[in-house]
Amino acid sequence: MALYLKIPFKIDKDYSYINFEDDDDDDDDGDVIKRVAGYEIRAEDLTSLEGTNWLTDQIINATFQNLCTSKIFFKDTFFLETLKRKGMEGVQKIKDISTLDYVFFPYHIPGHWSLVVFDVRRTTVSLLDPMKNIDSDILHTIGKYLRAHGLKVSRNKGLEKEAPAQNSSGDCGVFVIAYAHVLVDGGSLKELKVCYTKTKEMGYFSLIHNQ
């Protein structure tokens, strides 16, 4: 089974079209190149699509936003820092969380991307780290946030073990996106194989799983 994921923006006729829609408004704000799903794509975000560069928050957030449906929700990459700094009073709860299938929490520490997954149906939380590093503080913080919704939350270590490790130092953001897509598609993480092109000129990733 092939999964083709394209970064959700088009800059000009030399960039590949995708089946996501850009925001309609034109951009007159400095170096903002495009607004996608409410996020501003700038020159440095395009640079993150080159070689072994790490993906920026805006690329991660715009891509996850385009994953969202009535059953899929995500908290953007700025959420966790706000939660840690301001506590529960400084963040919003997730409305009607019990009606969802998954809630994704992509987060960034200097030089690395990881993904916390809350499986609503199983009420389990997992930290999917492409370098296989488990940050217990992150799990505790998000677990506490979810319990504030009146939920009983347990950890699913099995899913963590199934997630494949990244291939090189700049792959973490691509893997985090791939994890989410496979789960949304109902696939198996242990069968995930990530092969991709990552260039600013093409403006997309091609991710292949379950082959």
C-alpha cells in the first residue's frame, strides 16, 4: 500500500500541485509566502524542505491540520510549551473529545521531533519517537491534561515499540508525519517503511508504507 504525502502548499507553477487547498487570501506580510490552514509559510520553512534540515513548526502544523477530520484532532507544536508554562488554566480543553478517534500532539525539542498519540477509543497514550527516546515528563504532562477531561488514560508501550526508527538525523519530522498518516489510515506501524524525496524544488514528500 502506498501513501503519498505532499506538503500542503503551492508557490508557483514550478511547484507540484496537491489535493489540499491554500487559504484564499493573498499575502502582503513581509516574507510570508503562503498561508496554509491558518499557518504562515515563510522562506525559512521552505529551506526546511531541503536535504537533512529539520522541518519547521509551520510545516508540521500545516500538514497535521490537513489530516484533521471530524474524528481526528491535533494540538499544534506550540501547545505543549504553553501547557508547561501556564498550566491547565492557560490552554483549552478539547471539545467533544470522546467522539474522536485520535488526538495527535507533535512536539519539538532542540533538534528533534516526536509525536504523542492519544487513542481515544482505547484511552491509551503513546510516545512515538523516531530515535526511540522516551521522555516520561512529556507523557506525564499530556496524561494529566487528558485526565482533566475526565478520562482514564493508560500507556500503550506496544505501539511505541512498533514505530520504526528514523534513518538519518534529519528524518524525524518526516517520520512523525508518517506515523500519524498510517494510524489515520488504519495501517500497522510495524510494517511502515519510509522512503521519501525531500526537496524544496519538489515541495513534497512521498511516503510509502506497508510494502
